[in-house]
Amino acid sequence: YSLFWRYDSKTIYLMIELEYSVHELPFIRNTEFLTLSAECLHIYDDVLASALEKLLQRERGNAIVKRVTDGPLYITSYQAGDIESMIEIDGSEKVIMNRNGSMIQYKDDGKSLEPKTIYNMMNLEIDYVLMELHEALLDADESQ
């Protein structure tokens, strides 16, 4: 890896040179810190991609990360450094998970689930979690 930068009055560009490619990461200048700001970054180096994802988590950033592997495709949504949701797509099988641990898994046999069906399934999961929370609150009241 070779690192160098260029800058203007508003942005500092970190240039990461690999054997066959150069990645340009735009950092916006703020008064006390820098913000990595990009509509879309394509990172083809595993080490660099992992480092950026760790930076995203450590510095509590927001992003959607799509990771392509030899097997499944992973799409992870980060909010303030925490994983909000994760989608795993492996051929026709799809698994959707959120940070509360709820999961929707289905196999696409040519008939995709309609958005309304997924919406209704998520509402049922939310209702179930709220019911568990309500029961836990009632149990706490009875113990006091």
C-alpha cells in the first residue's frame, strides 16, 4: 500500500494506491474532525474493506455496506456504528435480520414475497417483542 493525499479548501482526499488500483477517500473538513463522505465507494481489497468497516463501527458512522463473497452476498446497514439490519442473499434464499434478533428467512421459488407481506411479517414480530416487553414490565411490577 502507498498512501498520499491531496486537498482543497473543503475536502481532503486520502489516496490509497494498491498494485493495480487507486482508492480515493474524500474526507470533509469540520472544525474539530474529518468526515468520510461519499455516495458510493467500491473497495476491491479485502484488507482495506475490513479496515474501513472497523473504522465505521469504531467511529460510530452511518453507512450501508455490501460485501460480495464467493458464497452469499451480505448487505449490512450501520447506524451510529451499530448494525441495524443485515441481509444475506445466497442464490434464491434470503435471510433478513435486524438488531433485535428477529429474522425473516424465505426461499424465492420464482414468486418473490410482496413488500406488503414482508411488512406484515415485520409487524407481527414487532407485536411479539412488544408483548414480551409488556410481560417483563408486569413481572417487574409484581416483584416490587
